[in-house]
Amino acid sequence: MASLMAMTALGRREPTTVTHGPLTITERTDVALASVAARKGRMADLAQAAQAAGTPLPGPATHQRGTPYSAFWTAPEMWFVEAPFATHELIAEMLKAALGDAASITEQTDAWVAFDLAAPDLSPVLERLCNVDFRHVPDGHATRTMMEHLGVYLIKHGPKEARLYGPRSSAESLLHALETAAHSAL
Amino acid sequence: MIIHHPILGPRDAQEFVYLGDANLIDRPDGMTAGVEVFHEYLYQRTNPAGEHQELWYHEQGDRSWLVITRNTVTHEITKVELARDVARSRGRSK
């Protein structure tokens, strides 16, 4: 069998880290991702199975940390579940085994590029990029929004820390947008 | 304009896309209702100066469909519901 090289969303062998003044953008390739959507009328079954499996299913617009599974809300009765890639590369299969047929589960790992943003204050950068009121939303806030015409998920872990999921095929454009905003703001 | 999303709270109207009259939810059965009724459904719209129920899509958010009751004269929004709930309350199964 051919030996294939794993490439990051930015087309490199290793994840990229970019520093711009106080802002650090770190590409994350160690996160496995899957979407979990309750099937029609099966929400109670899903909630029960998720609790037994230790998968958090947080309320609207929130992210909940857990081990090994963290999750954030994306739509009514639908979540994105995160786990460490090293142990959960087959996250979709693992979740299907854990949650049974109460949910439709789709592998999402390679559909997205994940960036961790870190700066003493991220608000000036993010307020130039999207209309999320980053300064005032609570920690753990997770929402879908637009940055430079790209649909992204923004998760606030704290005033100095956020995770961004953007479309993998536009990873370079999204990084460019982040760097441009950082250049203007910081 | 701010739209008070029933799940996500106040959101800027620029996050939403407007579709039109909410009677699109009540699609007649094309096989049994007859051509006239389906023609009405497809082409005829009332255009009230006043209260109007319309479909909006939260395109830049959670991608939910909403039924918004809006006054077309004053732009005042009096009610925002999930289209799913409205459809189910009108007897739809999905």
C-alpha cells in the first residue's frame, strides 16, 4: 500500500504557529471532530446515552469541556464533539458505538481547520472580523458567525483565549484575515 | 434591526436572510388538492400594509428557519417563532 503523508489544512507537514505582536495563532491538528444530531423524536434517548458515555451536550450557544469529549452546540438538537486526535482518530465510529441509533453522527475532522487564538485581549481583533460581542459574551460561549464571508465557529474559552473552526479549504484565507485584522488592531 | 431569536436571543438582522410569506409552510398535497389550490399556493401572495407573517433564515448563525410576525408599515417585530414549531402546530409531521 502506498505510504501517504498527512498534511495540515495549510498544506504543510507540521501545524503552523503565527505570532503577531501579542497575538498568537496556533493551528491545531490534534483535535478529532464529529457532529452529533438527534434523530427525530429521539432527544431523550440521546441525552441518556450521552450521559452514560460521558459526552456533554451543552445548551444553546455554549461549549462544555470534558474528558475525553468536549462539545459545543451548533443548532437545535445538534452538537459538534471534540476529542484528542491521538486517541480518538475514529471519533465518529466511537460515538456511534457509544450513542447508538438515537443520533446521526458525521465525521468532521478533516472538513475544518482549527486555530487557537491567544492574546492579552482578543476583543479588538475579533470585533473587526465578526459581529460577535466577544467582550461581553460569557466564557464558554460558542457560536457560528461569519468572518470574511466564511462561516466559522467561534468558541470563547476566556478573554485571552478562543478557538476558531473554519472551512478547511479556505484555511489560508482565514489565516490571512486573522493576520490582517491583527495587523490593524494590535 | 434586531431579531430576538427564540433560542439565541437578540441577533443583528444582517445575520438573517428573508424568504417571504410564511404561508409557504402550508403546501397543499399536489396530487389531491387540485391545480387551482396549488396555483394559489405557488403564485398568489397577499401584500398587507400591516401585520405579516414571514419566513427568515438564520444564515449566519444556527441556520434555523424562523416565522417572524412583522408590521410591514412600522417594521415592528411582535413575534419570533421557530418555523419547525409553527409547522408542527399546524399539523405537519416533520
